[in-house]
Amino acid sequence: MKKKLSKIMVYSLLVIGALTMLLPFFWMISTSFKTGFEALQTPPTWLPKKLQLTNWIAAWHAAPFASYLINSVVVALITTVGQIITAIMAAFAFAKMNFRGKTFLFTILLATMMVPGEMLIIPNFVTLSQLHLVNTYGALIIPWLASFFAVFTLRQSFASVPDQLYYAAKLDGASDWQFLWQILVPNSKSSITAIGLLQVIGSWNSFMWPLIVTNTDKMRTLPVGLQAFSSDSGVNYPELMAASTFVILPMVILYLFLNKYVVSGISGGGIKG
């Protein structure tokens, strides 16, 4: 009896948790089909009386979303590829190579993960401003080409590959470069995919940094473009919710296809028995 009650409690908590997380998304999509009056109605209604498809059309034409979309795709792809490459190189050095100060350097870099990202906004902006990179792709991309979280995750995966395999490859005449790309990288596909997916989602959803370093529609990304629906006269909530759906839908679809790599990539090792 106690076991049944405990299971019921667990399932109830899971249902409550799922509803808590899904209700905002349901509200967003539902509001995108409402009229302006329905969106502000008190008490609020969960479903629109009539589907207003014109909200989606108006939202797309309210701002240069095609330009925002291109910028978001370019920034997400370049930062992801750059972050994966730098993470692979650094992770290999920390996992398999021996050099003076290796442990100390790794500890210092690990400590940087404790620094809040907000503290780096002003130093990064000042540096990019002095380099005349504000309002360019460089400002949107350069600060995110390396991540120690990605290095740490890949280092754990690379370290799980036995050192004996590394020494055997060296005896057979394989270079470090060949061992890295022919053995370590193929055996760490899950970790690399997880890192890439998390970076794509993070870059796509980034708002604060693109808002600070861009000042024209030509360089803005999709999340920043949502401010087009706010003005001194108020907020057009139905169109804003439609535009918000534009922004999150690609990442939701991508995550649904690749979510298994997030868990297996972060928790899994390099070689499976």
C-alpha cells in the first residue's frame, strides 16, 4: 500500500512538473491566434474564440525577420563549429599530452566556470569596441568561439580512452593528429554532438549580448528582433507570441531529433565495452 501511494505521489509530481513547464508554451501558441482584446482580457482565456492566422502574417512582416534569421543561422553555425574545434584541441592536450603546468592551468580554467557571464559583458564590449568590431559579425561570434565547459566535457570523454591505446598508436607510427581525428573524435561523437547542440541552442536564444553589440536591423538576430513588437503605446501580444513561436520552433524541432545525444554525450565515456 505504501509503495502504491509513493508511486502515485511520484507520478503526480511528474504530471505537475510537466504541466508547469508546458503551460507557458501552450499559452504562447494559443495567444498567437487571439485578437488583441482577447490577449488582454481578464480573467484570461486559454483558447481563442476564433483562430487569427493574420497575426502570423503580420508578425513576419512587422520586422525584417528574413535578415534576423540569416544572422542567427550564421552566428549559430560559426560559433558552434569554432567552439567544437577549439574544444577538441584543448581537450586532447589536457587528456593525453604531458606539459609543465598542465594541472595548474586546468584548475585555473576550471575556476573560470564559476565566474558569472554578466561580469564579462563590459570587458568584452570594451575590447571589441577598441577593435572597431561593434555591430559586426565579429562581435557576435568571437567571444563564443571557445568554452571551457565544452573543453571539460570532451576532456572527460577523451580521458576515458585507455592510455595504452594511445601508446600503441604511437608505437605503430601514428602521430598525435592521426590519433586525435581517427580514434578519439570518432569515439566521442555523442559528446561532440551534445556540445554542438547545446551551443546552437544557446547561440540561437542569446538576447543580451546581441542587443548590446548591435545597433542596426542589418546585424540583429531573431531574439533581439522581438523588441519590434514593443513600443511606447504598448505591446501587441498576439503578434509578439507569433514571432516568439518563429524564434523557438527551429530549436524545438532540432532538440526533439537530437535530445538523446545530450544525456549520452555528457554522461557517457569515450569507448563502450
